[in-house]
Amino acid sequence: MTFLSPVWLWLLVPALALAVLYVVMHRRRSRYAVRFTNLDLLDKVAPKGPGWRRHVPAAAFMGMLVLLVVGFARPTAEVRVPRERATIMVAFDVSASMEATDVAPNRFAAAQAAARRFVERLPPRFNLGLVAFSSSASVSVPPTVDRAAVLSALGRLTTDSGTAVGEAVFSSLDAISALDDGQDRPPAHIVLLSDGSSTVGRTVPEAGQEAAARRVPVSTIAYGTPDGTIRMGNRQVPVPVDGPALRELAEATGGGFYEAASGDELQAVYDDIGSSVGYRTERQEVWPWFVGLGMLGAVVAAGTSLLWFSRIP
């Protein structure tokens, strides 16, 4: 916790002095009472003392002073708040290798199902767009708050040959830049799903450098297994998942790298990405909490004093 006006904390010194004075006065009062030598007679004629209750109003009053002083110092704390102006681009690999069945029912269907859930769970004010890529990349849906348009486009995706991971990143960056109105640009994030090495177009390192320069993290999901295959004609063609290139892309841009070998794991990845891009941590003033608790302390001090001693301290 930090303070925007720490000079007010000096007021804790007189508050502490007041607490010390209270303790000293209480101990002096105890010594005066012991001067009455006939303690048995004193016990019979003197009314029963309030005991620990006498200290409750004073303790509540001191707590009030401390809390109010801290409130005046304007404390701040890190608070997790929704990032309502974020722009998210989902780059979806529609290469033929996505038909491999090592992820049930196949990689393509599992990715589609997870993508739909991801879209449905994003905050409604997020701008969300979709890029499909195989041998080339194209913007299927520009960034929009219309979730139905994105879900409809996801349902129309079909597979093709080739894998242009670099082009997918560049197309996503262009779609994000199209929203830039010259004012405060909302934070952006690219979520790229792919299972294979980039075979055409600009390279993955080039895409990573450009995304890093624009300060747009790229979170990549490598889904599938090393044993994935697809049928081409009369033969089975190996299509192992290629994670290192996607990990390199994520690390170069400040995004996250995930591996999903099944539909369930892929769903967990999407849930994690949804929470990470859906919120941000920012420092906010929390002085109202201290002032509110200080006022509660004042009420406790006054209430207990009236209840037990018929006076306000």
C-alpha cells in the first residue's frame, strides 16, 4: 500500500501520544486507589468497577483517529478491474492439418467449440474480431461488439491447405490499427490457435517483432499431439503439433503460450486467456474504506460509552 499524501501520517504522532497519556493516567489512578489501606472495607463500600469495559470506548476512539489519519493520507492499493475497452482478435488456423483426430472429435471441431465459449464469456463491451488463416490470412470479422457476427463466422469456417502464421498476426494487427482514432487506443490482444509450422508468407519472427513494436501481446495455443495424422488419398500423413515456434512468438510479444492436447484442456486454456485479457490491475485510492471504518469506530466509542457510562467520551 502506498500513500498519495503521506505528510498526513505525521498526525499519527499526537494520536500515539494520546494513547500513551491514557495508559499513564490509568496507571496513576490505580496507584491512588491502592493508597486506601483497608482493602476489605473498600471492597464492601465501593461500587463494582466497570473492569475491561472502561477501555472499550477509548480503544474505539483511538482506532477512529488512526483510521481517519490514514484516510487523509490517501492510501492506494492494486485493484482488479474489468478492461472494458479491450480489443481481442482471434486468429484461427483452418489448415488441413486441423482435421487430425488426435483431439476428439478432431482438432478443428474442438477448437471451434472452445472458441465459441470464449466468445460468449468475454465482457460485452469488448471489441472482438476473427481472422482465419491457411495459405493466406483474411479478416473474417473486423473488431466489433456484435457477438452473433463472430459466432456465425466461426460456424462457417472450413479447412484449406497451407499455414501462414505470420500473415495471421499481421492481419490481426491491421484490424486492430483500423480502430485507432488518434486518441487513447484501447488495449489489444491477439489469441492465435495453430497446430503446425508456418509454411508460407512472412515469417513468425517478423510477425513477433511487429506485434512487440505495437505493444500487442500474442497468446498462442498449440493444440494437438506429436502423433497427429490426416488422411491424404490412400495414405496417412503425419501432422505433429509444432509448439516451439508458437512459444517463441508468445514470448517475443509478452503473451502466453499454451499446449492443449484435448478438448477439455483447450477449454481451460480459453478460460485462462479470457480472464487475463478481460481484466487489468490498476492502483486506485481506497481512502473511503478507512474513513468509513473510522466513522464506525466513532459510533462504537459513543455507543458503548452511552450504554455503560451514560456519557459520550
